[in-house]
Amino acid sequence: SGLRLPGASGRGPVGAHGIYPLPVYLSGERPTQLPQADYEGAISAANSYWSGVTGGKITVRAGWAMPPWTKLDLTAAQVDSCDRDAIHKAARDKVGSGGERDHLVVILNDLPQCDFSDLYQFGLTGRGDGYSIINIGFERDVALKALAFNGGVPAAGSLNCVNGIAPVPLSTTCTFDPYNNPWDPASDHPYNQVGTPLADTLATLGVLGASDFPQIDPGADRSLTIAPLTATSGQRGFSFVLGRYRYVVDYRIPVGQDAWIDDKVWDGAFGRLADPGGGVIVHRQDLNAEPYVRARLVLDFHPDTVNSGTARHPGLAAGESFTAPGGLFALNVTSATAAGATVNLSFPSLARVERWAGSDRYATSAEISRRSYGSNVPVAYIASGEVYTDALSGASVAGMESAPVLLVDSDAIPSVIAAELTRLNPGRIVIFGGPATISPAVESALDAYTTGTVVRWSGGDRYATSAAISRESYPAGVATAYVASGRVFPDALSGAPVGGMSDGPVLLVDTTRVPGIIATELTRLNPGKIVVFGGASTVTEGTRAELMQFTSGRVDRWWGGDRYSTSAQIVANAYPGSGGTVYIASGRVFTDALSGAPVAGKGQSPILLVDTDTIPATVAAELERLAPSRIVIFGGPATISLEVQAALADYLP
């Protein structure tokens, strides 16, 4: 055809975008030429839209005149199956590639074997430009959607929810239409009008900066004033992330590209309202989905029994409020004028449950210590932040001594740990584990943080280290010795506070045997009884039977069907329903609970394990029994989600 795309047109989506149509046919005679006027009219309309809603920051131009239909070289099988990849490759053989603001639009002639109307590349192609393939005539919407999807903007749709009986703005079970949205250019435009893009769309395309559309960290209550989307300056919205969902908030008034939103009314359960109307608009996005299907779905704050693409009023007006299920977040619109809206954002359930966390495992360790211990502690214990085995036995010792456990890297003391050690000013320091997990260089560096000694309690392997920690810490004749697997961490983590509370050691055994050095230590301890943490899959019945020779009392097993049930059973056996503090840690990672277990032990409080995004049923039942007056989470939202934090508030009075 002689056509060639021009190459790079500049960096980033802000600027002039070139639309390059390529009508192609796959077999038979060349179709009738497409009207040049239709193409030019569509480009002109798209340019008016994008230039208008971005203040001229994004414009659209015709890359070239509508060329004649071009025959692609495809096999009969590729033609019959409408092989999209083959069509793309053959089209590229004709025209090559362009730059970041160039969009190749391959136009098919309404082929019956192609089961789509239009498809758009999400983000740029591997060649660096945008690509779309359509099986309909070229129209304005093609250019609207190409710029959005090629620019990495997911679709906007609608979320339709019920609470089991009646429609509600949000529930745990919702259906969604990923392309039915009153406003966004990448949607199917149910009102046959296109509104101002979401603030999130404008931010993704580089039109709004971080100060115009900030991401808010959940936590403290705050009041935010946002300008209408049609404004040319000021904050145009905000977003916040709660677990798997991102919420996008902006404000619309019926002017400019949104002038049509109040030209009709809707009579529903809330009376007569503008359809779709303006107000404070909220979209929810599922971050667990692939990026190209992370549709922004509008929440309908005035739902009725008719699930319609129109006849609705999603926005919140002045004086209206919304609280998400479980009190996860709440919005209160205190004012809404042509100049802007003031929105109070709060997180009611999150505020009731404490979270002790830092930016990483070491910062979390330091934060747990800072919240739990004063300065001039008699001793501070040091454990590896990379392996769990050494501290499993050490956490119970630290709980018994009311002393912190701080995590370090194998070859360095993280700066947050150094600062915390300076604050603690320990009388002495004890390292759990050998030089393979905490290097001699770290041992030497720890001298600077105490006027006393720095000693290391370790052995040749995890079992010898466990025995050494016990030997240094417990006299013979303990009332109870606790035993856990040295192969997995969850059982010992739930059990460590029990050992700290009852002055009993936690010793590690192998799945199918009692290592000789542990047998020697148990013989020395001569415990009144032994308790095994965990089921037969982690410590076999044969191993439990072997333990009987080391006590004149019972050898009990505290366990459940999985790590969470075992955690619940350990707590059920060791703690009454006290109404005190319950600590929560992840059952998936060990680091947070290593520093947290001594805190729980010294306070005679339990640790319960939860999954990242759920509270297992057995743990929920145990929380009900305990009836805590206070709940503290160890670790950040990456290990225990904000949804779980909010759900935990249900167990507080």
C-alpha cells in the first residue's frame, strides 16, 4: 500500500494523538471505499471531546487520509477463523509501527466470522504504539476508546448490589456491567452522551498530577474539598485502597461536557432525582483482576428494584452519607456547590482495631518493641528476620523475661532496629542462633548498643539451638515443657506466648523423631507434663509416644485441622475468656509474630492467627469466646488486609 507509520511522536499521552485507519479485507473483491467525510467527522468530534475535557492537553488528529481497502496476506484457515494475531501481523507488514501517541486502527468489513465489534490494545503494544481492530464502521467512539484503552485506562462500568432482600449501594455479593457507565469515554454510553472522564482517567493519561488527584492512606478521619471535574485547577478527587479494592472519588456538576446529566429526572424509591445527576461519585476497582479488566464500577447510592443502565442517580448530594458494609469506610458530603464539594472520609471499623506495623519486617519489629517496652530494659534478644527456627524457642524466653525480640538482617543491623536499640538501652544483648543466620559482624556491631555483654545462644542446627536456649533459660523441674515442629512455624508461634506466660520452654522436634540433643534437654528439665503444639502431620503420634519417657505426667496434644484451627485450640486450652487484649498475627508469614509473641507472653494474652484476607471460622469462634476488650494486629496490610482489620472490630464490645 505504500503506507508507513511515522515513528516516535514524543513521550507520554499528553499531546497530539494521531489516528491511522487501515481498512483491510481478507478475501474476495475489494469493498467499496469508506467515506472520507465520515472519518474526518469522527476525528473532529473526538478532538473536540478530548481537547475540551483536558483543557487542550490532549488533541486528536487524522494521521493520514482514509486509504483504500488493503488486502492482507493470510491463509484460508486464518481467514475462516478471523485469526486476530495473524491479522495484526499482516497489517504491521503493511504499515510498520508508530510512536506512543500514534494509534493504528485496523478496520474490517463487518465480517461474520469475527465475533466482535471492536477490540483495543490495553496499554501500548510491544512495538510502542496503540492498536485497535474494529469490525464496524469508523466513528467517534473508536477514537475515544482507542486513546483511553491504549493509554492504559481500564473500562468504567456499574456495580449492582443487593443485601439478599433489597438493592443496596454495596454488599459482599454484587453483579457488574463492566462497560455500562454514564460518563467515561471507554464505556458504552448508556445515555448516548459522553461525560467528563473520571478523575482517575485524567490522572492515568497524565492530565491531572498527584496533587490534583492524591491517594489517601486509610486511617485517620479527614475532610477533603474537591473541585468539580470540569474545573481547570484544584484537587479534582481522590482515591484510597482497602485490601483488594481501590475506591475513586470525584465530583460532578451539570456544566460543560456534563451539562446533560440533569436534563431528565427519575422517579424512584428516593423520590424525584436528576437522571443520572451529579454529586460526589464513587467507583470501585478490583486490584486482584488483571490490569486490563480492572473496571472502575460506579456505586449507586440511590438503588431501586429496577436494574437499568439509565433511570438512576448514583451520586451523593450535600447532607447525604454512606457507610460501607462492616464500617470499612464512610463518606459524608457536608456541602456541594458549583465551586466544589466537601467530603468527610473516615474508617470507623479500622479505628477500633489497633495495628502495629512498619514499612517492612524490621520496621514492624521496632514498632512492636517501641509500643511495648520502656528504656533501660535488662535484656534485649536478637533474632534473624530471614529464618524463623531460632526465635521459635526464644520468643517464649523473651515473654517470660518481659523483654523484646528484635529482628536483624544476617549481615547488618537495619537502621530502624539500631534506633530502637538505642532507645531501649539494654543492660545486655542475647543473640538467638548461630553465625550462619546472624553474622559475627552483626554480633560485634551490637556491642555499641549495650554497656553489658553480647552473648550468643546457639547450636549446630535448629534443634541444638532450641536446646541451648532452653538450657540457658530454664531450671530443672519445670511444670510444663512445650514441644513443636522445627519444620513449620505456625504452631510454635501460637504457642510461644503460652510458654512465656507459664515459664515453660518451647522445644523443637523433627516430624518423626525427638533429636538426641532435645532428648538430653528434656531429661534435664524433667517436666511435670509435656504439651505438643500441632497435629500428627507436623509431629507424628510416634514422636508424641517417644516424648512420654521424659515426663511422669501426661503428654497432651493441642491441635486442629489446620494452622488456624490449631491456633484457636491452643488459645482455647490456655486462656479464659477474659475480656482483655487479643493479638492477631498472620498465619502465612512468621516475622511479625516473632517480635509480637513476647509481648503477648508478658501480658498473658493470646495470639490468634488469621489468613491474609479472611478470619477462619475456628478463629472467629474463639474470638467470640474470648470477648476481647482490645485487639492488636501485628504487621501491615500486605500480610493482614484492611478488610480483616475492619471485620475484627465486630468482636469488640
